[in-house]
Amino acid sequence: MNIAANPVVENNDTVYLKDYKKPTFLVESIHLDLKVYDDHAVVDSTLVLQRQTAGDLVLLGRDLELKSIRLNGELLSETEYQLDAEQLRLSNLPDQASIQTQVIIHPESNTQLEGLYQAGNLFVTQNEPEGFRKITFYPDRPDVLSVFTTRVEADKKYPVLLANGNLLETGEVDENRHFAIWQDPTKKPAYLFACVIGDLAVLKDRYTTSEGRDVALEIYAVEKDIPKCHIAMEALKHSMRWDEEHYGRPYDLDNYMIVAVSQFNMGAMENKGLNIFNTSCVLADEEYTTDAAIMRVQSVIAHEYFHNWTGNRITCRDWFQLCLKEGLTVFRDQSFSEDLQSAAVQRIDDVAVLKAHQFPEDAGPLSHPPRPDHFVEINNFYTATVYEKGAEINRMMATLLGKEKFRQGTDEYFNRYDGQAVTVEDWVDALTAGSGVDLSNFLTWYNQPGTPKLQVTAEYDAQKQSYRLNLSQSLKEHPKYPNLKAVPIPVALALFNAKTGEQLTLHSDALFVNAVKDGVYLFDQDTASIEFSGVTEQPVVSLLRNFSAPVNLEFDYSDDELAFLIQYETNGFNQWQAAQTLLERVLLKDHSVEPYIQALQKTIPDLVQHDPLLASRLFDVPTEGYLGSRIDHDYQPEVIQTKRNAVLNTLATALGSFWKDTYLSLDPTLQSEFSQAMGERALKNITLAMLARQGDEHAFELAHQQYQTTQNMTERLGALRVLVWNDAPQAAQALQDFYQRYKDEALSLDQWFMVQAANPNATEASIRALTQHPDYDLGTPNRIRSVSGGLSNNPVNAWSFGVEHYLELAKYLDQKNPILGSRLLQVLSRWYTLAEPQRSHVQNALKALQPLVKSKNVTETLSSMLSV
């Protein structure tokens, strides 16, 4: 073996998609021996390597103390390899080789929650995207797939020893220590490796797949939380059935394990056969968690399970392809969730998230394509654009293909690429080949940033009885992407008789392009027109039904036409969208609120009876944060807050006795369907809040009674918000009672912090008091987010005293947990839209932070935010 004479040259921090090269060596197998002690861990690894291309072997490692390295059994001296803070390099290796390393790591002091770290009495891993290099030296990239055999050894005070795959052996080392050996027969990248060591209880069940495989299902949590795992277990079984029925994908191992961890940066992680979850995404119970949290648990359980095929069996070639696995899997979990509640409401909720988070991201300094072409720190690209916009791209293709052809396309994808690491192009090619429909134009969506503007105008010709739509699309210029192209936009649409509300049959001719098919028109040029014939009267058009594309629609609806759609549109999402558009005009353009109120008065009474959940969503008034994201300059949060409160007060007054009558008529306990009960609880909380706005003298009594008598967290929190946010006489007592009830229930206590942090009347002193409370823990991401997330609900507070809160957190977390620090700092990303002098104040504060942070995560985010 020749020894390289020069030290390893450190690469530029920026990584580019165009520079992708195949790994020099593949890892045929890896044997890990992981021994955990109180103050360190010893990791022995054996890699069986096979050369793929010419070059050196580069093993990535970070924060590792190398004790020894062997090549084909021979111990190497320090002169026979190159080592720096990020990698271990060996030159002139034979085409086949075995590399053995031993390293010391320190999970007990690992606060970054990456790699192997200690969380209370647990040792747990988080390896996506680059955590495995903090465990051992390895070619830590997603296109290196290997068979993992893992031996885990620890003190017997930790009875649970878990890793991926099937359990091969357990035994004793001595009277104090024991071990377990696991093997995952499916090749996987290192980011999917998982290990959990601790003292946990387990909920067990079984599932038989469509192929007859008997699968052991296990959910691990602390003993007192096991009763809160039953909803998750049912969701897991439902997910397994759903994936078989909709995608033909049965599970492939003999066991499936989930572990609930409180100190976890992510929501959950799809590690092959051993999913690690944030407790907020696995523990669910009506007494301790809200309806929204229960829905989220079911959705996330499904999401991580669906990754078994879309992410695990078929994984990403490189991290630039992150939207391939995440966007597709989000689309799949959204489709699954449509079976759990009103499909219209699920779509409303998904689009509300998209518009609240992804659209502002697209419009600001953190804008990037769903598949970025470069990054400094990949953790910064776990974004709404990658996840939510990535899901929308898949939804558009599925909409265009229809269920049967989309299934043919996904079957082709699984057949072609099972066991491989692939790209977005591979996905689109497989869909195209399987369906017989060319989808290559959709690659444009993946490769450029920004939210397209879809402008539509209409012309009605009474003499010809024709109705014509003229469409054009455009994108805001982007300095890093000068050649932006038109994207394919599926425009789902319908026409309604303006007098009767009847939906018309469409007879269309598209000018220069394909016609409308099954209510969908594919608009893939800069401009186009569609003409409908046989239209006897000027109709009302409904565009982008079910939000068929993630675009900003501009169509000159009259306020009366929007009110008409609230009443007559048969698509529940578009009813909501019409209400949102109308309210946005009221709040940002000073239109009258009367058409909205009149439409509600005609629509809501019947809707309350047959779809209370959809009825509750029609009362959604756009949040202050969303409204702020629609303003690109001279944004004044106080002005928006005043206008929004005025609309809410008018709504409270205008519907008069409806609020109390509805509140008193609702009894969710009588509903057998969860979705119906959830809808009634949502309406109860809305009507209660409106009674408080009315100044009803009994509102606080009703709220206090609801708080005291309910056994449901959604109702209890709804009542608590009314009391606290209105400074009711019972507020202090209710807060104290809530704390005493739930002080030992972490997720419930997070809500206690959240309610106070989200209080519109919160002050700098009250927020600081929360952060100084004995139960506030800077080592637990959920607790940090409960305060920071609550504070961000009120832009007036967030942009005043909240700025210092976020900057202090970013500075502290820069070293302790830079992934979380970077994400929290992004709350301030649209600082440049503020009116002066607030704009300059925040800008100067961000600049002052720059020399104080060191991590790539926070530094890159801060640099992007200040690049405006």
C-alpha cells in the first residue's frame, strides 16, 4: 500500500448537484459492534468493500476518536492513512478489501441529537441525513447500500437492545452486561441505520400481509405512555392494509418496531424496520392530546410506514433527490389521511399548511427548487418546499393520469428500481413508461424555484353561447435562476349556472392545445385559451378545484361570485378557498365583509348538520401570519391585527344568536364517527370564542364549565384559550389547574406553554417567565417549539420583543443543536417586508448575530436571510 504524502485538502463548503460522482467503493456488508457505557461508547466496525471506480477510499467521520484501523486484518500505523476532522482517506486499496476500525464516541454529551446520543435513560440514533458519520467511519452517502449486522451491548439496567432487521441472538456478557445481535437482510444506506438502548415498555400486536407474512408489531415507550400507543398501533395496521390495497406493497420483514423518544429534532424517522418517533407523533389519547394531534399521529405513522417502499426499498441517489422520497411519501400520507376524515377538510388542511409555510418560503430569501442544485448544509433543506411542494408535484401528475394510470406508473417504478438509489428523473421516467403518458415536462417543477402566477380572464359571448377562458402564467425573476420556464399546470375547473347553482356539463375546445378532459385542462404554455360551447347564460367558473396546482391564481371574481361559490360549489375545498379569497380582499383591500357573512348565513346551518368539520373550516379567517406573507413591503403587523380583529368582531355580532344556539346544540359524545365528533368539537370551540367576542355575559361561565367537565383535550384547551386570551376571572385558576393535572405529561404540558406563548396579549416579561419556568427545557425540542411556535402565532409580538427571543435561541443552539437553531431562526426570514423603522432594527439585529455563530446550519440560513 502506498502512503499519500500530503494532508487531505478540505473541499469548499458548497456541494453541487452537477459534481455528483459514483462512490469509489461499495460496501457489500457492515458488521457493527456497539458497546455503550456511562461515559462513552466503543464502536467496532468491519466493512467488506468492493471497488466501483478508480480512486481513494474516503470514509467520513465526525467527532470520532480513532483507536485503531486494520486493512484485511493488518493493523495500520498513523503514516498509512490520512485523517482530518471530517474524513479518513486510504490510498491504493485492492479492488476487494476489509476495513476494520475502532472508535470512541460520547453519546452522553451529544446535545445535537445526531448520530448516537443519550436522551434521559435512552440511547438513541438519528442518522438522516449525515448522522451515521458521528457513529463510525463510513462512506456516509445514500447511494452506498449495505447489509447491516449489528451487535448491541449495554448494562442490564437497559433491558431493551434494538437495531434494524431480525433478531438473531441475545445473551449475557457477564453478570452486569448483555447483548443482542440484529441483521437487516435488505440492503440500505447508513442514514436508515437505527439503534435504541434503554428501559422501555412495549405494546405488541400482529399483522398478516397479503402475501401471508406474519409480522410482529411493537411500539416502545415509557411504561406510563403505553396506553397512549393504541391509536398509533391501529394506524400502523391501517397503513399496512392501505399500502397493499392502493399500491400493492406488502411489508417485507418479520417485525416492525416504533420507539417514542421525547428528545428528537424531527417528527419521526423511517429507519428500516425500527422507526424512531418524536413522542408528539406517536402518543395519542383524547384526554391528553388534541384532535389535531391525533390526526397528525395517524398521518405520521402512515408516512414513516410508507417510506418502507418510497425511501427505503427505493432510496435517493444523493441528498439533492430528497424531494423524491419525501414529496412522494407526503402525497401518499395525505391520500391516506383523506380516508380518516372529510376528504375536503384534509385537502383544506394540507393547502393551509402549504400556503402558510411553503408559499412564503418560495417568495423570500430562502427560496429554492424542490430539488436544489447546491447546498452548504443539507439539514437546511428539510423544508416545506421539499416536502409540501414536492407532494404537490406528485399530486399534479396523479391528477393528470387518473388512479388507474398512476397505479400503472408506480408499479413500473417499484419493479424497475427496487433495491436501488435513484433520481427524480428515474421516478418521472417510470411513471411515463408505466402510464403511457409523457410526464417529462414536470421535471421543470423540480428544477426551478418560485410559485407560478396563473392569470385567467373570461369572455362570454351571448350570441355564440360560448364562454372563453384566457390563461397566462409567469414567475417572479430569480437572480440564481435566470432561465425560468413555463410549467405544466393541471387546471381543474367547473362551470355553474349563475341563477340555479347547477353544475354544467363541459363542452370545450382548447385553442392550440389539448381540450379539457375529465374536468382538467393541462396548461403547459406561456398563454392559452379554452372555449366552452352551449353555454346559454354567463356562468360562474370555479378554477383550480381541489387546488389542482400549487400556484397563485389571479381571476377577477366579483365578491358576489365568490359568495356564490361558498353556497353552490360542490367541491368542499373550493368552498373554503372562495371564503379565503373573499376574506383576504376584506383584510388586505378593504372590501365589504357582508357578502361573506350573507353566504355563511345561507350555507352554514345545513352544513353544521351533515359536515360539521367542513362547516368549522368555513369560519377560518386567514391568520395574521399568512396575511403578512402576502405583503411584500411596508408590512405593519399592528395594522393587520386591527383589521382582523374588526372582521372577527363583525362576524361575532352579525351571526347573533347562532353562536349560542349552535354551542348548546352540539354534543360530540353522541357521535360514533371520530370525524363527526372532531367537527363538533371544532365548532364548539369556535362558537365559544365568538360568544366571548360578543361580550356574552355567560361566555366565561360556559368556557369554565366546558374546561371543568370535559374529558377531551381539544375541548379543554379550547376553553382554556378563551379564558386566558380574554383575561377572564377564571383564567389564573384554570391555568394552575391545567398545570397540576398535566405536569407529568410532557405533551400536554407543551400545550400549557403554547397557550400562554400564543396569547395575543403576551408580553416580553410573560414570554421570558415561560422560558425561565422550571419545566422549560432547552434540551427538549418540543418544549422549545411550544414557546417559540406559540410566540410566532402573533406577528405583532414576534416582530417586536420576539426578535430578541429568536436571536438568543439561535445563538445558544448554534453549538448545542444547530439543526433546531437554524429552523427557529427562519421565523424571521421575511424581515425585509417590514415597514421602517422595524425593518432596519431587525436587519441590524440579524447582522449583529452573524459573527457570533459558527455552525454551517445557522450560518447558511443567516447568510441567505440577509442576501435580500
